[in-house]
Amino acid sequence: SVQIKQLSLFQVRRRLEKGGIVLQPDFQRHFVWDEVRQSRLIESLLIRIPIPAFFLDATSDQHWQVIDGLQRLTTIQRFCQPIPPDKGLRLSGLEFMTELEGKTFAELPANLQQRIDDDTELTLYLLQPGTPSEAKFTIFSRVNTGGIVLNPQEIRHAVYQGDATRFLSELAKDRSFLDATETSVSGTRMDDHECALRFLAFRLKPYQDYREPLDKFLNQAMEELQRLGKRQPARLAELRADFQRAMYKAKLVFEELAFRKVSDSQGKRGPVNKVLLES
């Protein structure tokens, strides 16, 4: 069930300000628009060019999570209500309203502030309560069209917010993992989280029983981690110890070649290989 809402940009700003629309802190690393692209979005609002609809997970009425539109909402927040104020967006690289170069929202004439805040209507598609996690994962995959398309692990991070995502974040920062991988697994697109999840998925379910496509298998592992976080925190502690022990032993035995393929011809080691790690 999806509800369509038309809200003024000011209403959306208010909801952002009060935490009613959540720009996940972990997602901020995925804010990739440069200053010019951000400025062109604001310019579009000023010259009344329609912008695409936003898609949000409203299964919690108090906190809507962004499915599609993170770049645009972050830009709006940076320009209209920056925190701290000195970190706000100053317009640059404008095509039409070049007289506004270098200005912040507060420095715009009152009529242009009103044009952005009151005269701009945004279309929001709100995913309603009762939607199963697996369906949410599919919806995220299909509608995400923003400035940076989320990969499966980033989608899982959005869908399964809570104990599971916190646990993966902790393991991705664990010293044993960083040492074994020589801090070479990027966290920018959550590759580090996926490495930890792959390990956990095969600890929770024997590889002999693996039948599903990988994404479904990893989704099931996220659901199980959520359940364990609420009902069996001691089991999470066991999994953490298993993970740390495996990382320590891999580093001890394979040293700088842990989880890496080596070229026979040149003797060069490749990057960390997720399949070798889960094996």
C-alpha cells in the first residue's frame, strides 16, 4: 500500500528538522553530489522546473526513511536549514540565475525564499505499515533512481534498521577485521558490512543447506540477526567472538594474503575477495 502526499517544501523541511524524515547518519557517506549539482537543484526550484517524486518508507508514522531522494533532500536541508549554519550550501555554477552566485538561503530576497518554501510542492510516495521486509527490499531495488543507486547491502541497511545494522557496523570496525583485511575493504558502499554479513550468514545456516539466491540468503540472515538482538543477545556475543577468532586466525596463517587471490604469473595479490572470506 502506497499513499501519495503533496507537501510544500516548508512542510518537508519542518519534518526533517524534527526528525520525522530520517536521513540515516550511515547514509550520509553516500552523499555524492558536488556543489554545482546541488546548486542546480535549487535553481530548478527557483525557476519552477518540476523535480522527481520522493519515495519514503512510512511504515513507522513517526520516522519516515528515505528510499529514493536522499541526494535531493540532503541538498534541500544543506541549503535551507544547515546545521551548523556555516556548513550550508552557497550557490555556485548556476545557469540562469547567475546573480544569485555565492548566496545562501538566508541571503535570498524574501520573494525567492517564499518561492522555495511555500510555492514549491513536493510529491511523496509513502510506503504504508504492514509491508513485509522482503517486499520492501524489492521496492527499494526497483524505485531507487537517485544520484547514487543503492547496492543490495545498502538497501538491506535501510530495510533492516536496528540491532542487525548496528551489529554489522561494529564488526566492520572491529580491529580483527581491519587487521585481517589491512583496512582495504571500503566502507563507502558498505562492502565491509557485506563481508561481515556473509560470514554471519554461513555461521547461522550451514553451507550444505544453502539453496537460495545470495540476496535472499543474506536478507534472511539480517532478519535472524534482528531476532537474536531482541531475544538472544548472548548469541550475538558468540557470533562476534567467532568472527574475531576467524579474522585473527586468517591473519596469523595467511598474513598479507588473507582472503586474496594471487596471480601465478606475476605473483601479485588481488583485492580482498568476498567469496574467499566467506569460505
